[in-house]
Amino acid sequence: MKIAVLGGGAGCYAAAADLSEQGHSVRLWRRDAAALRPVVEHGGTILKDSAGRREVPLAMATADMREAVSGAELILIPLPAFAQPDIARELCPHLVDGQAVFLPPGTFGSYLLADRTRRCGNPANVLYAETGTLPYLTRKHGPREVAITVRARRLPTGVFPAARTEEAVEILQTAYPSVEPVEDVLSGALMNAGPIIHPPLILMNAGPLEHFPEWDIHNEGTQASVRHVTNALDEERIAIRESLGYSPYHFPLRDHYETDRWMYGDAHQALVDSGDWREHIDLKEHRYMREDVALGLAFMVSVADRAGVDAPVARGLLAMGSAVCGHDFLAGPRTLEALGLERLDAASLKQLLNTGFGE
């Protein structure tokens, strides 16, 4: 299958290498042409995983968006949610009928991209989908080298419009057999693990993160009190899902620590043992704050308000993050109100998610 991978982060390089090694024709796009140059000059990336370290050639590496997505059946965007508006501006004019756009994860960004495509005047018949996590636990080890610690075993995925879920899943499973369909794209967005696991870890470890040059929030930062808060926050997410009529399995985050049922299977110890998550985290700038608190938690709280679900832990963590950064995140760009959806009643929202814009 012809696949375009958009972005320059670890998830992007991991996806490009992994999917290319599986035999797909992969084009890697990155806006920063200078940073992409090592991949261009060597014709590919270096992949490290349990099978060792090896060169992986790519079909193309380019800073030209049109060149990257032309003819692609699947367009993969494993980027933080705050990068999605910029990606939309460059991508949406080039989309054509029959393509599928996959955001792992999305923070409801699949709806944002669909709306931006419509607003830019592109009538292309495109499928949009998002899941609950990156397909990889991964970190970059060099300008073109990426390490994959664990691959996802289960990827609960929602599609916009939901009426075309079967069609989209057939495409997505060609690249990721671990994709599992859920009811719709809002259900997929409410599977996002980032706004559940990361806000308690960074905010409750704020002192060590600012004191020590490096700190592993998944090792010494994951203490019993943090787990209690994470579990309570996740119970709020599940209550929102149930209030909206979404069915289990809800992928409770406690299963990440206690069972092998979760998205990565039994992976927490492998994550800790890798040492790759011992890092410097700037509380105000790191994606755990800019994506998972500022966008992910704000989105979750806005959906909780819409569903009539009390979410004091989510709201409290969002307030803490807002205080740290000096911004009211609930007034940010990734709420139902900011997306123009607060005016829709439950039936109208369900119809929109199922059938799309109907134009």
C-alpha cells in the first residue's frame, strides 16, 4: 500500500520505518527540510527494536506536501494535537477522493481535519480516523535513528463519518492489523490515553521535574498517590463514555499497569527498563502539557459538561496546568464550543458523527 507519513517526531519516524519494513511504499514528509536531509541523503532511516539495529529504506523523504500525499491510499499523522491545525492548512488542499487520514492519537483532530478540508473548499470524499495512542512506544536516538520499545497490540479506532467505518477499517488494518473499530470518532477520541496518564504524572511530579535535569515520570514518578489520581481521572473518562452510550471495553488505564489487555499489552516494565523516558521535561513547553493538558483535558472537560458528568479531577488538573502556564486552557481551541459543536443537540451531533457534513 502507498502510505504518506507526515511529521518529524519519533512516532513519525517509527511509523515510516516499521511500515516500510513491512513492505509498504512509504513517503515521509517533514516541513523542516534541513532536519530531514540525513534521511534524504541516506535514502531511509535506522530502526532499533528487539530484533536489533538495521537500515530501513524509504520510497521517498520530502518537504513537499503535494509530492508526499499524491497517490497515497493512507495518510498517517502521528503528531501532537497542537500540530494539527498547521498540518491541515498544508494538507487539506491536496486531499483527493478515496484517501484515508489516520491520526494516532487524535484528540478529536480527525473531526478538525475533516472540517478544515470542507472549509478550504475541497470536496474530496475522504475518510478520517483516530485511535487512542501511538502505535509505538518509541524515542528518537539520532537525526534518522528511532527506537521502538513496544508495538501496540490493540488500537481502538473511530471513523468520521461512522457510516463508513467498515471501509476505513479495511484500509487501516492493511497497515495496522491491531486496529479495532469503535462506534464513532468521538468514541475514538475518548479512548485517548495521553490526557489520562500524562497530566497527573507531570503535575504531581512538578517539583522533581523542575529540580532535576532529568526525571523518569514512569519509573520513580509513578507512585501510589499518582496512580490513585490517574485511576480517578480515568473513571471520569469512562463515566463520560457510558453517559454518551459508548460500550465497553473502555480500555481502562489501570490495565496498562496490571494486565496484558491494554493497547500495548503488558508493556509498562519494558517502558521503564528501556531508560528512554528518563528525560528533561519543560513543564510549560512539553507536549504532555501543550497537548495532553491544554488540548486533551480541555476537550474531555467540555464533553463532560455536555454529557452532564461531574469531572472534578479532570477539571482540577486542568486548572493546575492553566495556573502553571498562565493560560485558561478551558478557553482554548480544542473544546466542543471552540469547534462549533456546542449548538448541536444530542441527536444532531450523533447524526453528524455518523453521516458527516452531508454536502
